[in-house]
Amino acid sequence: MASNIEEGRGRDRGDRHHLWTVAYGSAREAKIQLRSAVALGFVEAERGAELVEKADHLVRLCYGLAHSRK
């Protein structure tokens, strides 16, 4: 995610939008992977909830970038 966001900052508008959209998708993937880790018992529920909340914040930030003006 961070690499796509940073790379997007240095690109023209079309490429920037594409890279920020990829970052948004990656953030959503990370969030579901965290939920899966909790469901499978790899992460304790309380800690998982904290991490999912942070991931949700990241998803919203990436969504804002991906849907900002081109």
C-alpha cells in the first residue's frame, strides 16, 4: 500500500489514480486477512479488533485518495 501511494504521488493524474486504486484494494485485502487471522486463532480477538479498526482507517484513507479528483 505505502509503495503504491508514494509512487502515485510522483506520477501524472491517470497513473496516480490507478496506483491509489491499487492501494485501496490492498488495504481491503489486509483488512480481510486480519479478520481471517482472528477467526483462525492466530491473533487474539481483542488485539484483532484493534488492528481491524486501524486497517479500516487505512481503507478509508486509501478510498479518499482513489476517489479524489483525477
